[in-house]
Amino acid sequence: MSPIRRRAGRGRAAEPAPLDDALERAAADLGIPAGDALSALERAWEDIVGASAAPHARPVAVVDGRLSVEVDSAPIATELRYQEARIVEATNAALGLLGAPGAVRRLRLRVR
């Protein structure tokens, strides 16, 4: 497999792109926030979903505008579904994505 190469300007040869740059660019093209976004979300999670729900739900991914959350019971999933608009807004605020490409637009809840 050949290395990822930067596009060459007119008259210049292409040079290999650092892997982290290539991955960041690919993630942005897919609508995935920066790699540290999930860590930031985990740190702010209790403020986002509330102290009673936080121990029972955890964010697992942000992909293509959808925040995937694992919950440990159906009642917690129902509670979060009712709060979806507020949670989406708080998530985007915590990630600094308000109105930005890649912003969270909806939740995906999965009972584990």
C-alpha cells in the first residue's frame, strides 16, 4: 500500500502527508469531530445529561452528526430521548461545534 501523499502544486512533486493530518482530513470529510472531541465530551458528560443519568449512560461515538450513547436501562434511554434537543445543544456547546460542520444533530441510544 502506498503512503498518502499531499497534492502537489503546479510543478512540485507530491510529498507524503503525516498520518495524523491525513486522518484528521478524512474524519472531517466524513463529518467526524476531532479525535479529542469524545474525551472532551466525556469530561463534560455529567453537565450535559445531568448527575442522575450520567452514571447510567456513556457517549461512545460522534459520527456524521449522530452522538451514539450506551445506556444501562430502557428507562434511562427514555429519559434521554425526552431531553434529546437539550442534550444535542449542550453537546455542541461542549464541543464548540455550534453551527459548525460535524455538529451533533441527533442521538442514537443503545441499551446494553
